[in-house]
Amino acid sequence: MKIYNDVLKEIMDKGVDRKGRNAVTRALFAKQMRFNLEEGFPAVTTKKLAFKAVTSELLWFLEGSSDDNRLKELNGSEKTIWTANAEADFWTRKAKFPGDLGRIYGVQWRAWKKLDGTTIDQIKRVVEKLKADPNDRRLIVTAWNPGELDEMALPPCHIIFQFFANPETKKLSLHMVQRSCDMFLGVPFNIASYSLLLAMIAQVTGFTPHECILTLNDAHIYHEHFDAVKEQLAREPMKSPKLWLNPEVTDIDKFTMDDIKLVDYEHHPPIKAPMIV
């Protein structure tokens, strides 16, 4: 994860201080990180990654759910990283029930609404296309739906991703674009989530996961996180862990928490920093 730490350092050294919606940040625009999953799973090692939360949220997205109560069930916790959004004053007036988050990621991925009232399952479409025509240049899933942004408790930060398959080597890569990137708290989570998604899609379509590439548009560090970032940058990255997926799962909708594990994950102690929403 030296790649991630290098971007953190560049932002600290060369970033522009900007006052945003919720706090002052130091930011750079359009930074890219490439992780080769054949060399190990890109879990941050200079602090602990909440991999259970990564896994439960991704499975929740893939279910097409927008119910924080369901995410709590998957994660086995009383609160999730989405609970504050579900309980925000501006949103509770719109929510259909306690815990409702509206038409967020999973809904857009699995039930993008067309004008005629029917829906598009973008994940299913990508899986089917990868099996039928891996050379297709439209292997794209988008969560950024301008017509429904006001129906979401939080507009998507990771807005679009695309797959690239090599039919000869049977390797599959994924490129994700993120509009807003909390480098200290959020981005390690996003790296792991999309690397896991790549591995899962690769398994069910007969490919080997290759590169997970993230383009980080507004890549920022909150001023409140400066001390934590400096502590993290002083630590030496450890060897990347390995990802285990249950090889018997061949359907993207059949993965469970028990089918996904990190193996040989060694890391430095957690670093506390405030979550800014």
C-alpha cells in the first residue's frame, strides 16, 4: 500500500487548502492509483482496515438494498457507516421508513429506473456481457443519476466503474472514478471494496482479477486528520494479505459473509480520527 501512502504524502506536501461543505481540506485533483491483485490484496497495513464493514457494505450494495437496518444485520452491529446519513435531519423528512437511505448505490446498480417505469440491473448486465462478449467496451456501471440525487441520503462519491477483460490471458481489470475522496478514512475502504468487487466478478465470469485502478478526483485530507496522517506516514507498510473467496460460488448474488476472508493480514494498530459527514 505504498501507492496509497505516496498519494497521502503528495497531498500533504503539495495540496491546496479549500473550504468545503463540511470542513477545510487539503486537496489535489485527479490522482490515480493502480493495484495489481496478483501481487496481493490491497488492504491498508499502516493501520487496521475494517474489512468486515467493507464486505458487508459491498454485499448490501449487491443486494440492491438501501435499508440501513439490513446493513446492520449483515454487519452484526447497532450502527453502520451509513447510520448518520439515515438519521440526518434533512433526510428523515424524506425517508419512507427509519433506516431508509433512498435510491443510493445498490438501488442504482441493480434497479436503475427507466422512463417507462421498468428497471435496469447493471450488475447482471455486466456479468452477462463478460460471459458472452468480454471484448465489449460497455462493461460499465454508474451510480451517478442526476435525476435522482435528491432522492438519496448521500449522493454517490464513487460514481462509475468499468471492466476491461483480456480473453487470451483470462485476466479482468476494473477502473473506478470517485468524485469526492476522504483520503484518510474513506479511500482505504474504497480501495478494498472495489478490489473485492473485481475479484468476485472475476470469479463468477471465469476470469482472474488483475488490476484495480482508482481515479480520485477531489482527493482531500481534512485538516482534523493531519496528525493521524502524519502518524500513518511514519509507519512502514507491511506485506499485502491474500483474499480468499469460496471457490464454489459461481453466482454474484450467492456470496455471503462466510464466503469472503482476508488471509495473513498483518497491520499496524488503528489510528483514531473523527468521521466528518
